[in-house]
Amino acid sequence: MLVAALNAMPGVSCRVPGGAFYVFPNVSSFGRTSDWLADYLLNEAGVAVLPGTSFGDYGEGYLRLVFANSMDNLRLACERIAAALARL
């Protein structure tokens, strides 16, 4: 559900994780740093994500989202993320 919801957002591309409890969507199309986008989503959408750069230099352009939560909370987070990204 989370991967499908992220891929439905214009400018976001996400692969299905291979056994992890997180996803690592590519958000480089927004032309902002991963740090900036993580702060933006926290402040504008109320959703905490980590910048990809927290996991190394090659993480720039990505965000990390943990999906160890309820489906209802994940749906709400996706709605908030989509709305916030649409305002960019």
C-alpha cells in the first residue's frame, strides 16, 4: 500500500523493499535537498521522515519512511505527504 501510494504522487518514485520495514523513495525531482524535504514534511505535513543523507552521501535525493505502523496511520501520512508535495 505504501509503495503504491508513494508512486502515485507526482515526482516520487519508490521500489518495493526487499524484506525491510522501510521504504526509500526517490524525491530528487523536487530540486530540494533530502534534508530540506524532511524538514518541510515535518513542518508542513506533520510527518516525520529521515533524509536519505542520514544513511550516506549516496542517499541524497531520497527519503526514508518506516512502515511499522497501522494502515490507517500510513494512509493518513501519505495523504499529508501528497498534499504537502503538491504545494511545492
